[in-house]
Amino acid sequence: MNKVRITAIRQTVYPDLMAKYENPIEHACDVEEGQQWVSIDGQLPDGMCPSAWSSMREFVELLAKGEGNFYNGWMKNPMSAMISCNDGFRPFSFYIEVIDDCGDSP
């Protein structure tokens, strides 16, 4: 199976939606831009947000098995995907990609 690197790319925050719909919470997310994890055998990496993982798990598992080219050419790198977590108020975008044993992109 392939190793899959997951990189936190960017977070978008919607304060207007938060003010209108969300009950105030002090702490919502520990993810930081540029943070990386490596999934081995399509498994949840240590320290990965479980909610974010639920949004990307299927893509990571498929990439780990050597499948890719999602949606017939969606991504420039067919062995990758850009997935956002399911937080509608402050979603994070994650780039997931197959890496070789040296940690380089294919």
C-alpha cells in the first residue's frame, strides 16, 4: 500500500454564519496551516482531527490502494485530492497525495 501525505493548506472562516447560527465555543480546531500527517495503510494518522478524517478517509484509503484520478481528471496530480473538513463555519482544506518511501511526491 502507498503512504499518503495529508497537508493542511488553508482555513476559511465565516464570522457572519458563526454569529447567526453557532453557539459560541472557545476552542474549535487545533489544525494549523502547513501541518502534515502521513497515513500508512490508509489508517488515521496520529494527531489528525477525527472530524477532518471523516471527510477524507475514503479518498485516503483509495489512494493508499493505488487508486486515484478522481472525477476523471479533477486534479493535476491524479494521485491526489483536495478535501475540506466538514466544519461549515471554519472549514480547513487539505491536500492529500501519494508519497513514496522517501517522502517525495510521485
